[in-house]
Amino acid sequence: MPEPLLPTPSHTVGPFYGYALPFPEGGQVAPKGHPDQITLHGYVLDGEGDPIPDALLEFWHAAPDGSLKGAPGSMRRDPVTGGYLGRNGTDFTGFGRVATDADGHYALYTLPPGNAGLPYISVCVFARGLLHHLYTRAYLADGPRGADPVLDSLPPERRATLVAQAGERRTYRFDIRLQGEGETVFLEFQ
């Protein structure tokens, strides 16, 4: 009787995606120069608090009118290779993909989310050392208890890890800590 086969262990999710997955202006979700544009930016940090220079982040959120559909066909394709050239620059998709820079920093330029309840942007993190990608949310405001079931389920110190800090000129700072003190709350979907 043959020996049973054991499952292959998981591999880390990165940094192998850095070459092919990012696309030009992947963080420019809002049309350039749009008067309502906001900026969500921050750092991806490891357990020691050091920046991660090769993480990849994906963002999704509702359009300002609350719709989740996005604009179909808003990605330009190279007619020769079929590859992506980037966004068409006018349609709002609600989706962005951004790699961190050499200092572990990222920036997303988008429109304010119009979801019901507290406004938030969903974030998916891919980084070296992770066996599976991680999901979190960047809330652009905090509110009273009863305003959001995710935030309401957390103690105040953990709740704070999901709230982006408002800055000048419609900017929000949202650092993502993968582990250790001040670790960002990550969500599990089933």
C-alpha cells in the first residue's frame, strides 16, 4: 500500500508579485485634479516597527454615491501585448493597487467612500513572510457606538488601529502594523 501524500506547506505571498502585479498609476483611483480627491497614505511596518519596502496593497471602496459597481473597462490595455497600460484617467473604479516604496510608504488618491454608516476603505495586504494575505479597513472617521458593527466589537485601543488620522488638505494617515505593539486589526472572512 503506498504511503499517504502529505499536503505541501504554504509559501509566503511575497515579494514575488512586485514585478507583474503593480500597474502604472495604480494608486490614482480618482480622476486627476478632481476637486473631491482625498489621499490615504501611510507605512506598512513589521513587528519591530521597521518599514516593509516590498509590500503590495489593494484597496476597494464604494463610490461617493454609495454604489459598489465601479466603472467597467476603466483599465487601458496595450493593443499589441494585451497587457495593462494603466487607468483611462476618467472613470472611478473604487479599486487601487499600490506597492510600498523603499521606505515602506504608500499613497492612494481616491474619492470619499459613500458607503452607509462610517466611511471606510477596505485594504488587502500582501507582504513577505505572510502565508496568506491580510484584510483590514481604514475608517476615515470614528463615530458613536452603534455606528459600525466591526468597530463596535473592538475595545477602544484596538478600535484605534482601524481609524485613519485626518490631516491637512483632505489627507488621511493610516499605518499598517503587521504584528507587535499596536498591531492593526485584521479581519477574517468565511
